[in-house]
Amino acid sequence: MQEVRGVVSVAKGKPVEIAAIRVPDPGPGEALVRVQACGVCHTDLHYREGAINDDFPFLLGHEAAGTVEAVGPGVTGLEPGDYVVLAWRAPCGVCRSCRRGRPWYCFDSLNAVQPMTLLDGTPLSPALGIGAFADKTLVAAGQAVKVDPAARPEAAGLIGCGVMAGFGAAANTGDVSRGDTVAVIGCGGVGNAAIAASSLAGARKVIAVDVDPRKLEWARGFGATDVVDASSTDAVEAIKSLTDGNGADVVIEAVGRPETWKQAFFARDLAGIVVQVGVPSPDMTVELPLIELFGRGGALKSSWYGDCLPSRDFPMLIDLYLRGKLDLDGFVSETISIDQVEEAFEKMERGEVLRSVVVF
Ligand SMILES: NC(=O)c1ccc[n+]([C@@H]2O[C@H](COP(=O)([O-])OP(=O)(O)OC[C@H]3O[C@@H](n4cnc5c(N)ncnc54)[C@H](O)[C@@H]3O)[C@@H](O)[C@H]2O)c1
Ligand SMILES: [Zn+2]
Ligand SMILES: [Zn+2]
């Protein structure tokens, strides 16, 4: 048992607090990881706003890199000292999706079995089964994915969520390939990773759409060929006019709102693909003429975690980073300490950062 500091969300809408937490020694199939860096993702804020579920208190943080400190009985292929990025998907191998050969949809992904707790014994709900705004965290061994230790933790950790989700939304879910036209609506950490992936895949045009000019400027740095400020321009018309009046082959929605999803729907070419990677809240709805769904053809997809297989994709993204092909450093807007997460949420909401990263 270890006693460490963690960032805890105690109640809906309340500012997060630093609390002393208890982390059990790893049991069978578990790994204890010393966290070195963890990014602040919009999903952490969704948790603390009560938009994910009501299982307070949450231990926030889920975009992390660190080193394995101990592994429990029966763990193979992972040992103390290994440098890892934490994943919120660790395919179980036995659910109906894994058995059908589609482990990236695993319906029963593995997490640590033993709970981390507050000092009074109250169990914590770790965000996305990770909980890495803490000096140490307990995960299922399969959630700790070994990567090249040459990648600095502030950058490497980001592939654990937002960057992987955005990259995979384009590369896996949208299957963006050479010659495609792509539009990305919402250019935060997730959207910009989709832009980077589309650019790497050989898209001929990558259109970045946001309501914040700072985000559009960053998007150019990640490979956007054109930018659209949707606060002053009609996004659908702008995307169409940039694609010979047709719409884009793939439109990626990385905001998580009905109006931007609708823009994605209407801004794609006939038989094009919409990829929804932004996470809506439970109260949101869309209404559309059914004939539009039929008549436009193509595919409407959602992308959970970029349809990634962490053990396959994390080492690959890290190698692309180390070769200078994927600018992970460009996502690190600032490094902060563990007691600045609440300020980081405010900066995120004001659009001042792509990622604030807590370093330990
Ligand atoms: N599907 C997944 O597996 C997965 C994983 C991680 C994050 N997410 C989700 O992806 C979304 C984006 O995450 P992020 O961390 O990049 O958040 P972020 O807050 O950094 O980025 C959101 C961006 O959307 C822009 N935006 C807001 N309203 C807009 C509008 N009307 N039109 C165009 N742009 C608009 C903002 O200016 C901002 O740049 C969130 O909903 C997050 O929960 C999904
Ligand atoms: Zn499974
Ligand atoms: Zn996230």
C-alpha cells in the first residue's frame, strides 16, 4: 500500500482538490506505475461536470507516461523500470468483439481490480479506468504499453488519449488515404491530431475549422492546408467551396455538439464519411430528414479512442515522433504542477492551450 497525492473531483461542478489517496500493491494482473507526466484532456473536465456519470469521487487524469514500479503475480512482458504510456483500452481477449477479431472495440476492457481509495476508505472512480493525476496509479498490466524511452514523458503521455483518439479517428476510423480531401471541425488536441494524421496519410487537402483563430494558427502547424473561422463564416459553405463545391471525402467532428455534427454531415461529399470523435453529453439530440441519410450514402461513424489497439499503435506513434514526423511537442502548450489542474481547465475553456501537462 502506498499513500500519494491525487487530483480528485468530489462533486458535480465543484473545483478539483488535491487529496491524499491510497494505492494498493499490485495484485494478479495489475501494475503499479510511477507517473512522470499526465496531460489535461477535455474529458477530465467532462467528468468533473458530471457529464460522464455520477460515480463521484473521481480520480482524474488519463493521458500519462511513467515507469513501472511493480507488477503483480502472473504478469508477463512487463517489469519494473519499463517506460510505458497508459491506455484506457486493454482488450480482454474473450468478449464477443475480441472473439470476432475486433479487439479495438473490446466491450470488456481490463482495468485494475483493486480500488484506489481516499484515506477514509472511500473508493475512487479513476477517470477512464486510469486515474493518473497522482504520483502513482494502479492499472491492469495490459493498460501499460511499453514505448521507446527516448520520447520525453510530457509528449509521450499525450498519445494515451487525445492524440491517439484524433490520429486514429482519421487513420483508422475514417481510413484517410492518399488523395482524400479531409475537413476537421474543432481543432483542440484531438482535432489537431486528426489533422496531423490526415497530412501524414497523404490527404491532398486538410481543412481546419474552429471558432478560435489561435486554434486555426496551430492547425496550420500540424498540416492544415486551409483554415475556416466558423465564428464568422458558414463552415459547410466554406468546406464546399474549398472542395470544388462537392464537400470533403472525410469530415471529422472533434467538438461533440449537435450543430458541429450536422455541419460534418452536410459538409461531406456524396458517399463520404463522417467520423464523430467529439463526445456529446446525454441530453443532446439531432434531427434530420431521413431522405438525407439515405440519399447522401456513405458512412456515419463514431470513433472510440480512434479505434486504436494501444499495443500496436502507441509504439508506432512514438516512433513517428522520434523520427520528426509527428510533432507531439507541438501539443504541449505548458507544463504545470499537480495543484494547477483547475487553472488548466479554465485555460482550456478560454482556448489558450492545446494541452497543459502535469509533470511530477
Ligand atoms: N472519442 C474519443 O475516444 C475521445 C477521446 C478524447 C477526447 N474526446 C473528445 O473530443 C472532443 C475534443 O477534445 P479536445 O481535448 O480536443 O478539446 P478542446 O477543448 O481542446 O478542443 C475543442 C475545440 O473545439 C472548438 N470548438 C468549440 N465550438 C466549436 C464550433 N461550434 N465550431 C468549431 N469549433 C468549435 C474549440 O474552439 C476547441 O478548439 C471532446 O468532446 C472530448 O471529450 C473523444
Ligand atoms: Zn474484449
Ligand atoms: Zn482524454
